[in-house]
Amino acid sequence: MKNIFKIPINVRFRDIDGMGHVNHAVVFTYFAEGRLALFKEFSADSDFSAFSFILAHISCDYLRPITLNTQLSLEIWVREIGIKSFGLCYKLVGLSDEAITYAKGESVQVCFDYGDNKPFAISAGLKQKLIEYL
């Protein structure tokens, strides 16, 4: 069984829209917070330049409303590892009941050299860390 990276997600008052639930765009922010936490786990370096990838694709399926009082946990795992890219999966679940799924999504990240403005192959070190969550 694959390892799953988990972090709690705090629903903030500003995340709530006029309908009383978390706005759909905010869920992508939750996914981004999870990616950042995962990569901080991978690297002791907190400099953002250490995260040399760009987001090439992201999607989300909204399964049930999230309200201000919803307590969430975000689960992340690696779906696939390519030559220059890797795919992540996300699942927002109840903090105390992981059987309740609020949203799920996927993203594709491409390793990218911002100086040369072109993609590059995933390093052996990053690949080894990603494999732990594959």
C-alpha cells in the first residue's frame, strides 16, 4: 500500500462564499497548501527556488459542500512519475471521519528551469522521494 501524506486544513472565514460554503476556487488553494507541505517534507530548504516545477494541469471533483465548521484533512499521494513530470492526487476528507470525502483532484507538475525557461528531467533524489508516495 502506498504512503499517503496528510495535513489538516483549516477552513477560514474568508474561504466562505455568499452561499455559506467554501468557494470552489479555494479548494485549489487547499491543494496548493498540501503541495507546499509535501515538498517542505522532502527538503530542509524552505527557499521557494528549491521547488523547481510548474503546475501544468489541475482538476477537482466537488463531492459535498464544505462549511466553516467542517474539519478537514488533505491526503496527497503520487499517481505517476514520468521523465520530466509527475502527477499528484488529492482527497479532502473529514478530519475525524476519513470515510467522508468532500473533494478529490489531480495535478501534473513539470520540473522546470526558470533560468533556461525549459523543462528538465526529474532528479534521482526527487524521484526517490516521490516513489515513497507512489
